[in-house]
Amino acid sequence: MAVALDDSLDVIRPWVEAADPPLTSVRVALDADHRLAEAYGITNVPATVWIDEDDKVVKPPTITPGNNMFQEFTKIDAEGHHAALRRWVHEGVLPELPDRGDGTDANVARPPTAEEQTGRTERRLASWLHRNGQTEAAERHYARAVQLAPLDWTISRGSMPARGQDPFGNDFFDLYQEWEDAGRPDYQAVPGGDVPPSPDA
Amino acid sequence: MTPVELTVLSTDETVTVGALAEDDRLLLEASAVHAVTGWEPKPEGLCRGDLCIPVRDPAARDHEGRYDLARVAAALHRPYAAERLDDESRAVAAIGEAAHERAAVYNDGTAPRVDLIDLDGNPITVPDHSRRKRLLLAWSSW
């Protein structure tokens, strides 16, 4: 399932229609309120979560680019998590996730801080205000949300289009620098590059 | 005091109730508090099943017994944000989840189900109930 953290169906539809190969077996949903993002602890995209047959989250969100187009920024080799995914699907073997270095359990989503939870709440209100034409009020709450959770990209970068900023331009590069200076939080790659792909994958 | 139509965005749903607005305060009857928070005001506090959280803040209720939503959220240790809309007859509030509640859901490990909409605007529950291995991909246009 591909869940878009965007403000409207109109924004995501062209991306779905341009998908190559076409999305035949993938269902697409919109999460404008970031309810799924919060429920699973997603702080950036593209992130994947693995759920097993017993409805258990067996891999919390990690950043998993579909290919290596932006590897210069992500420093993640897509082959690694693709191999790990194939291994889980075919053999039921889970990857050993690298430690975050902050004492939290790498096998569950990082626990949020109180500030981050307030930031998510402010963003949810801001997004609703933006979608309902209350632009000035929306901006106040977006600004507060970003202040509270500056390194949650779903808040800081995700609000750029609504705030008239460029998520692919200088506003992005400023955020990228801030995040890099902070030690690239929430960006542990799934290991698996040394695992040969399953022969029948 | 102005009657307002109040939309409350909680972590899992959006509910609209009647309320009274006075300056920055949004005042709700007990039944509306129950509808928007899932916690029912009772003499012993805000209750859900057998669990009751006492409301010690005397300013949480006005002289008519109505509840100040910001103070209700504070008693529940939940983040809160609110805004009056331009036409003054509407207001919107968001009530989030406390960090420790969120962490408990992550630690429990059971995949939460979230109601979203699909590309046609129809309701869809994520993840589905298929009892297969499932992959959730969060993506965006930005």
C-alpha cells in the first residue's frame, strides 16, 4: 500500500498516473492529516514499514528509496533494503537493524518527544486550516509545528508547498544542512546489501 | 459568548460538535467532551471504562459546568491547538496524543489500522485485513 503524505488527491494523482511501471498491485491512499504517519512513527519519505501475517510491525519505518537516483543525499543503496525485503518475503528472515545510538530499541519506531507530539498536533490543525482556505491562520500553526519538530521532514519539508516554499529548492537545502548537522537522525539504512537476492525473486 | 460549530481533529477521527467560544476559550457540554475525546466527564474525573483521570484544575469548568477544551486536553496530558475561523461562527481544534501513549503503541508492535481515503475518495482502511505479509510505503509529492 502506498500512502501519500500530501494535502489533496489532485496533488498525488499525476504522480500515480505517471508511475512506470504502472501501479497495478499497489493500492494508493491519501493521509492528509498524517494519521498513518503518526500511528507508525514516520518522519520522512520514502519510508516503508513491514507488517507480518499476524498484524505485527516487524520492521519499523526506515528510509527506503526505490532506486539510487538520489544516493548522493540519502547515502542509502536501494539494493540493500530490496535484498532484505526479498529475504523476509521468501524466507521469513528479518534484517538486524543498526542501532540508532540514542538508547532506543531499533526494532520499534523511535519514541517521540513531547515537543514532536505537539508539533504533529499543530501541523494537523495547520493543514486543515490550509485546506479550508484559512491561509494566515494555517501559517501561524505551520510555523509553530516546524519550530517544535524541525527535523521531522513530514512536518518541515511536507509543509513547504502549503507555505509557498520550494521543497526542491533552497528551502530544502537549508533543511538538509540543518538535518545533516544534527547527525542525520531517523536515517538508519536497512542492511542487506551482502545478502544475495533469492533465486526465485 | 458565541455559539460555534467546533470541528475537532483527533488522532484517529474528525468530529464536529456544538460549543461556546469566549475569547480564546472553547466551552463544551460534558456530552461533547465525551464525543471529541472519548473520555466521559463524571464526578470523579474524565473516565474511560474503569479508568478515571481527576481534573484538579478549577478553571477547567465554567460556572455553568461547561468544560474548557484546552484544560481538558491538559488534564489528559494531550497536546492541543485551536483556532477561530474568519466568520466567527466556526472553530477548529486539534487534540494530539501524549508522547508516552504514542511510544506505548509503537512498543506494543500491533499494526494500528488507520481510516484513510483512496484515489477515488472512497474510505479505505490501512493496512488491510488480508493476513498476508504487507508493505506500507509512505511517499509524497514533495
